[in-house]
Amino acid sequence: MTHRTGPAGSERPLDQAYDTALLDLDGVVYAGGDAIAHAVESLGSARAHGMRLAYVTNNAARTPQAVAKHLTRLGVPAEAGEVVTSAQAVARLIADQVPAGARVLAIGGEGLVEALRERGLQPVASADDDPAAVVQGYSPEVGWEQLAEAAYAVNRGVPWFASNTDLTIPTARGTAPGNGALVEVVRIATGGDPQIAGKPLPPMHRETVIRTGARRPLVVGDRLDTDIEGAYAGGVDSLLVLTGVTTPALLLAAPPGHRPTYVDADLRGLLIPQPGVTDAGEGAYRCGGWTATVGDGVLLLDGDGEPMDGLRALCAAAWTWAGDGSCDLDAGKALDRLGMGLEAL
């Protein structure tokens, strides 16, 4: 696969260039219980322009119905059929490998339990219930007793699955342990490795395509290691928005599999054409009124204009310099010029 050396351009607004937006939720549409700035209006406009919206989340705790109600309450009308969760992806993965109607030890919340039942499987709560599989999905109610049941089952040789392995999850009070942290507890107790369904792995991409029927999808996310890597693995284009966990500095250091097709400040980027980056020769890359270069181990930026154009130019300079690796050049002063340095975060 050819490595991306700079953000792409699009002459058409993204909501016209793609038929379906596959949207992450935390850090893209909402943060905690509140909608992210410009998300409600931008998604409403994109839908009005004919773009289908699907909400794709690694969080297996809630049912699609609960997620849709939350979105609707925030001002983003949604139906359960527009929500795809890692619980649904892992339930399909399990159903493909165990007998119909099999018992599955479910360590997680209602979202995981419902997804298993949707596939005709029978959730159970104990390793002594003779399960054909054990599966972990995030839930804030999971405690020592449930993790111990999972360890008992895995140590008896029961096939082990996980909805996702995100180590952290954003909450209204800050960053908290995610399902990946709970999976690590069972891994330590068993020495095993689960089959994983969630982003960035193929089962989640397959589940999303099956449920949405998208022909030209655009993945929209805030995380390089799940949303963007998943798009890269699935061979589809992606838009990174800077409303979640990824900082401009992390974006500049992205390895090939974590480089998005497009980058913008927030979901308003769906509604506009995306400016391309021009190779100006002699190691210079231009976007809008900005020109980025590399000199003496430092990323340099000259010019003026829209800050996002400056970041796009810097991405081209950094990714080209890094090749197959990650850029470790000092970008502090260049990002400060754009108001994106550490003091601005």
C-alpha cells in the first residue's frame, strides 16, 4: 500500500464526495454528555445535503437504542439502525465460530448482552454454566467477580473474545480505564490472548459495511490508533477532527498507518472542499498562504493564513521526511505560530 505523504485535497465538499460518514462518537460528536461545538449543525447540514450518517463506536456498554436516544437528545436525530457498536461486531465474530444458540459468558453491559442475543446466542454469567465462549466488553459495572469468572473460563480453555482493547475511555471527569485495561487483567491471570473485534481491526469494518451498505464511505474520527488506522486497514478514506484526543503534534508524528486522508478542526470540515498541499520543490510544501520545510532537525513554517492550512503543510513536510517511520523533528515553534502549541492546548 502506498504511504500517504500529505493530506489530500477535495474540490467537492466532503458531504458530496462521499455517500456515508462513518462517525466515531466520543471526541467527534460529543464529549461526556454534551455535544461538541459545531457538531449538531454540521451533521444536520450534511444529512440535508444527502449524506448518510452512521455512528460507529468501540464502546460496547450501551445498546444502539440508547446511543440513538442520546444523540437525539443532543440535537442529532438518530435511529438505532444507524448505530454500529463493537458489541455487534464481536457477537457476529463469536456466532461464526460456535454452534447456534450456544452459551456465551458475557462480561460487560446491556449493549453486549443484547448484541449476543441478536445473533441467537445465550448470555450467561458464570464459567460453571458451560459456555462455548467468553467475551469482554466495556461496562462501568464490571468488577473483580466478573473478571474472575472470565479468567476461570479462559484457563479452562474456553475461546476468549473482546469487543475492543481501548486502554482508556473519555468521561466527563477525565480519562478512565477502558475495556483494554480490563482485558489486560484477564490476560495477566491467564496468559492468553483474545480475538478482538473493534476498531481498528477488520471485524468492525465488516460489521459497519454490512449494516450501512456504504459504497463510498468516509471514516470520521479523532483517534489515530483506532479510527484512522481502521480506515487505513479497510482501504477507505478518513477525516481526522481535532476535537478529541489527537493533538497537532501527534498528527505530525503519525506513522503511515495512522495518517488521515483529510484533517480539519471539527465537523464543519464535512461541509467544505478540502484544500490540497502543493509540492513547491526543494523540500517545500505549500497549502493556502503557508509553506512548510525541514531545516536543521526542525519543522519550519513561513507565511500566513488559515491555521489549518499551515497544519496541512506541516503534515506534508513531516510525513515526507519520515517516510515509513514517524517524524521526530521539533515542531514547537511552527505550531506556536498557528496557535496550536502546547500552551494553546
